[in-house]
Amino acid sequence: MPKVSVSEAQELRVGPNFQLDDVDPKATPGLVGSDDVDKAFHVYDDDLDELQEMLYANGRADNEQAGSVLLVLQGMDTSGKGGIVRHVIGETMDLQGVHVKAFGRPTEEEAAHDFLWRFEPHLPKPGQIAVFDRSHYEDVLVQRVKQMAPPEEIERRYGAIVDFETELAARGTKIIKVMPHISRDYQAENLRKRITNPKKHWKYNPGDIDDRKLWSQYMAAYQIAMTRTSTDVAPWYCIPSDNKKYCRTVVKTLLYDALKSLGNEWPAPDFDPDVELARLAQS
């Protein structure tokens, strides 16, 4: 059965010599064609279902050592972040143990605090998976490109993010940061569909074209942000995503690896099964 192995997924990890220009958005590393992608997409489904349920069960049992997972999805408009939430998280996991948060423009109250303040309430508790659809990286991407903050403040934020994520990892959270990397041509195709299909109008924002005009500036900002903040405890993965199912397959692989590495087992019952079976028989 074709699959993207954990080792192959790790090859997409951003290291110190990473160059975004070297990543071909049309590629499917580790897989050959569309048939392979279709088959690989479901390889980890059963494992993900069990591992996530085990994580959630440990959280419900108040096991402080259960751990948690934070999945950060940060990419250009139409890069498939919502599709990852629907087809990876929604189709394989118990949503009782998942918190999805899409971050938009800060409110007046949020803007009055340090940029990381508004993310704290949405971090995963033990036993949970949190998914950030856009994230604290907006503050070093959009704000850098559009010059919404002084250069010295943007520079400070890289270090603040590393410290923030290092502290979170020390509390037992596995952090996976994903950039679904699409080509400019593929984005144009996706935007055209949103403009021409009435069923997709709700997804379209005229500001997407304004951002598209700044493509090269955004790519430079992603290059800086990923290389400055990809660490051993909070790595970035730049995943070719013109084939969206391929990107989703890699994300499943990364989630499988993170959940497995937590080392959870099914929590011990707080009752005697034999006693309860006897009571059931008498009921």
C-alpha cells in the first residue's frame, strides 16, 4: 500500500538551509501519481482514530501527563487550510477532543495587549488537539508585508514566538507547524473558481487579489519566519500543495507521529470490571 512514511514526511521539515524557492508546489515527494496519493490518504486513518481517542480518554481521566497537540496551519489564501480541517481532522477524529480556532484581525481589546495574548486561551489542554487556522504567525507575515508594525517590533516577535512555543512544548504539547505551499498559478485557478461559482462566493474575499499582488513579498516573509522559528520542539513543514490531497496525507502522517510519540495507553478504570459485570447480570 503506497504511503508517505514518517521519515519521508520529516524530509519536508524546514532546516537552517531551507530555501522556499527550492520547493516545487506541484511535487508529491514519496509518492508517484494520483493513484498513489488516493491510496496513501487513508493509510493512517484507523491509527489516528485510536490514538486521538486514547489521548482524549487520558485527558478525561485527568492524566496530567497525557500531553496535547497543536497543529498550526499557515499559508496563502486558497492553500487548503480549511480542507485540512475538514478532511483530516473532521473525518478521522472525535471532535469532542479537538478545538479549531480561525484567527482574524485582532479586536480592539486584543490589540491593546502583546500580540501573543489572544492565543493563550485557545492552546490545547492535556488530552486535546488544537488547530490554528491562521495563527500568531500573521503578526510576522501580514504585518511585515503590509508594514503594520515597526521593523524592530517584527524582529522582536520572532524571538517571542520561539520562547512562547518552547514553553508550550515544555508543558507537554507536541507542535506541528504546516505551510501548505501552492503555486501562484494554482492560486489563480482557485480564486477563479470562487469568483465564478455561486456556491463558492462565500469563500471569496476581494482582498485576496490585493494580497496576491504582494506574492513575492509574502514568499520572502515566509522564508524568514520559517527559518527563524523552526526549532526541534516546534518544527515547520513546508508541504507542496497544488495536490491538496497530498498535503492532507502528509499532515495525517505528521499527526500520527506526534500522537504516537506521546506514548499514551488506555487509562485504568476507576471501577472493578468483574464487579460491574456481576451487577449487570443481576440488573
